[in-house]
Amino acid sequence: MTDDIIYDIIIPDMKNKLLYTFQEDLAKRLKNPEFKKAWSESELEYTLAKQLIEKRLTGKMSQRELAKKLNTSQAMISKIETMRSNPTLSFLKSLAEALNTKLILQFK
């Protein structure tokens, strides 16, 4: 699970006065088996959040504007984008419609 959007995020390491990228931090953390397992288990939520953010930004829409289209709160959109909520299939369909995109679900 990597993300083009977050390649450029710089994480300050205040203790050592260094800067390093998200990808460098992730590579280091993935060496920990517990973290690697948790990261892997969150792939579906991560992919959903990533794609939602990409579609929303491509459409030049704020969280508030998207929420208004869906008759929900900005906080709900934020929760989905930060992987703190698991939306229903019905809500995902509404999201796709509000973003003028197609929802595709599949088992592999």
C-alpha cells in the first residue's frame, strides 16, 4: 500500500533534527511484524480513503461541499477519509454518485 499523494510528506524527527519522507518512515515501520500485519489488514480502508480523497480533490470539492451533496456532515466525510468509519454500501453508492464516478466492488 503506497500512495502517490503522500510521497512528498516530510516527517520531522525532532529528536535527531532530521527530516524524512513518509515512504522512508513506512519502510522502517514495516520491519516490525505487528505494524506490518496491521498495515496489511487496513488495506481496504486505506484504498477507499485514498480514492475518495483523490476523486474529491479532482472534482475541486471540499469535504463540506461533498457532505452537503450527501446530506451528511463534514465530520462523516473526514472520518471516512481518515479511516475512522466504515461506510455502508448504500452510502458508498451515494458517494460515487456525488463524485460523478463509478463504484466497483470485487473479490480477488
